[in-house]
Amino acid sequence: MKITAVVPAAGKGTRFGSKIPKAFVRFAGKALLVHTLERLSAAHRFTETLVAVERERVAETEKLLAEAGIAARVVPGGRTRAESVRNAVFEAAGADWVLVHDAARPFASVPLVRRVIAKAKETGAALAAVPATATVKRVSRAGRVTGTEDRESLWLAQTPQVFRKDLLVSRYRALGKRAGAATDEAALFDGSNVRVAVVPGESGNVKITTPEDAAQFGRLSEEETSVRVGIGYDIHPLKEGRPLVLGGVTIPYPKGLWGHSDGDALWHAIVDAALGALGEGDIGDHFPPGEARTKGVSGDRFAVGVSKLLLKRGFRVAHVDSVVIAEAPKLGPYKTAMRRNVAAVFGLPISSVSVKGKTNEGFGELGRGEAIACHAVVTLAPKNGRV
């Protein structure tokens, strides 16, 4: 399932009252666009992410995203939000599915994004939405009430919205210029034989539109911020004929780490640190070496199991810092891939994962190239809070 994420960010944001486009205004030290892209990248490993901005801001946006460590392609937007999305969709070569999410919705939770993707896989098209809770009035241009709507059938659309790409493209072609008037992509299917499925959204998934909305970022400091920290360590000997796997990345080298499982010392250290922070023993307590169920198992499988345990206990991984101590091979070309693997399992932006490489300066079994050791520090946060 190849999914391209499309993030329209070409709007002027005039209602926000800023001298620069709203997507580039900084909140809690980061541009609004960066907050949103980090949340999306934590929810799913997209085949590609396309950001549509004003043509004159393409270079500026590319620099901003590069500095933030975000892998995304920047494309020129259109005169309207609908045109910007359309431009990006037709740039999404090779995509089977398209997820559209507003740059100004930085609070969509990781579970919500994943639920919308899952529902779209079942139905072909899905969006997040919340039911209308207030009484809805029809009002004339003169400012007079002309009627009351049945709110039981009224829902307020949010993003993300996910569609099979072929369905989206066919509607663009069928509607032609009329597609430019759509206020969201689900509206393109009004009057068609495609019924867009609704996934219950979140009241906190607000769109930053006015200066008053910016107060939502106060949640960064107002929510529960108590944390736990754990440390982990693992070491495995190097053996001829074994694949060398660290952080789920297979590295070309004549020797690999020996162990009952895959010997991935980096994942093992990270899992050990997460369990320590939780006060739940160590990796051997939960995945005993020597048992048939752990033989040859990849380290990320252990991490997935621990992640589920964390959620049951009301926590989630907020940050991972790690060190790989190896005389050889050089790890520089592979560290980013390791970080991405760890981030994907724990639902983190890559900026919240660190992998460092060190040598042992020729001392001991590590310095002689007989083994590789890993240290890790994992920070846990309440699953509904931020740090």
C-alpha cells in the first residue's frame, strides 16, 4: 500500500493576522508546518510526502524542512487550497493512495491518522469528522434565522482524509474547473457513487485559523509532563557468516552479531531501557533467551511487544538516545535508517531518536573487533501528554 501524504501549505492565512503565511509562524520553537509534518511522520511511513506552498516559497520551505530533518518534497501550490492539493496529487507518481492533511492541523493524534488510513483501505475513501453538538441554524444574508438543521445528521469535517488515488484523479477529471471550488477533498465525491466513510475525529484536532486558536499550543506546557527515564545495555560477539543487523538495518560486513535471536544489540538495549523506565525488569525477563519463541526473532518484534505494554501502563516512548560502540564497520551511512526504524515502531518523529557511533579506541574485546556493544537511554511520557 503505497501512500503519499499531501500537505497544502500555500494559504496566506489572512485571518490569522500574521505578516508571513500561517504555516511558517513558529509555535513552541518550531514552524507550524514542521509540527504537523512531524506528527504525520510519526503515524505512518509514507512512500512520499508532498508539501504544496507558494511558488516563491519553495526554496525557503526546502531549507526549513532540511534543517528540521524532515524528508518531504516541496511543490508549487495553486491559487486555492483545492488547486494546491490537485497539483500535488498529480505529482504523486507511483502512489496507490493519497492522504491529505491540513498544514494548520498539528494536533491530529497518531492513532487518529492510523484509523483513517485503515478505514480507507476497507472502503476506498475516508475522512476524520466530529458530530455537530450545537444547534445549527440556517441564516439569511440579512442576518435572520430561516430554519434549524437536524444536527443528528451533521458532522464537521477534519483532516486527515485518505483516498484511493485513482478515485481522486477520476473525480478531478470529471469535475474539471469545478473541482477548484471544493473546500475539502471529500466534497469532490458529492453526487458520485463513491461514499466516503467517516471516522470519528477528535475535538483536539483543531485547525489553527485565528490568533485565538494559537492558544491551543498552551497544551504543550499545560498537559501532564511527568517523565520516566531508563537505561539499557547489550553486547554480542561478532561471528563469521552471520548478517550484521543493528536497529533493523542489515550492514554489509563479513561478520555479524551472534545471539539466540537476531543479535540486534541496538534494539535490545533500547528495549531494555524502555522496560527499565517502566520498572518492568529487563529484556530477558520478557523474552527469555533459549526459548523457541525468541529464536531468530528480530529486535523490532521485542520493541512492538514492549510498546503495547507501555500503552497498557499509560505510557509511551517520547525520546530515544543510543550509542553503538564498534571498531568497524563505519556506521555513518546507516544511522539515519536506524533512526527511522526506531521512530516508526514507537510512533515518533525521527528528530526524537538519536543513534551515535563510537569506537573503543582499540581497547578490549570491542577494540579488537570481537564484539559490538550498545547503550540506550529511553524517556517515557504519559501516553496522553507531551514533553
